[in-house]
Amino acid sequence: MTDTLDPAELDAALAERFGGTDAERRVVVRQARDLADSGTVDRDRDTPLTTQEILDNLADAPEGDSLASRWNWWLGALEVAYGGYAEFQVQAVEKS
């Protein structure tokens, strides 16, 4: 488990960089927090999950994708590389 991921900081950074609705950011932040708490990234990549790490990886997603699509794109890549990431993908975003 890591304490390096601050949900409020991540939410603000995601809003500034990628926009998205409050509901979309809320679900991505929740999934990111769960992923950080699982220690999976620490174990597989030997680095803690930080806001900057998330921003850098989401920026690599296809241009024009929504925030949730960017998150799922990155988690899909991690799933292929390491396995064990599918459970952290966004399945649904509530309507806001």
C-alpha cells in the first residue's frame, strides 16, 4: 500500500489536464486510489503510483479520448504487460 497518491490532488490535476465531468473524475480517482492501495503498480513497475505518473501515462492515450477512455487505455496496456489490472478499469460512469 502506498500513501503517495492524494485523491484531491489527482482530481484537480485531472480536471486541469483532461477535463471530464465530476462523475467521470470521481470514478477514475476512486479506481486510481484502489490501484494504489493494492500495491500492484509498486510490485510490477517498482515505482509508486503518483499523480504525475498517472498524468504522464494518460497523456499517451489517443488524442480526443475521454478521461475514462484514457484511463482504460492505460490500464489495458498494463493488463497486457503484467496482468491483474482489468479490475481497476472503469466499467461505468454515473450520469451527472
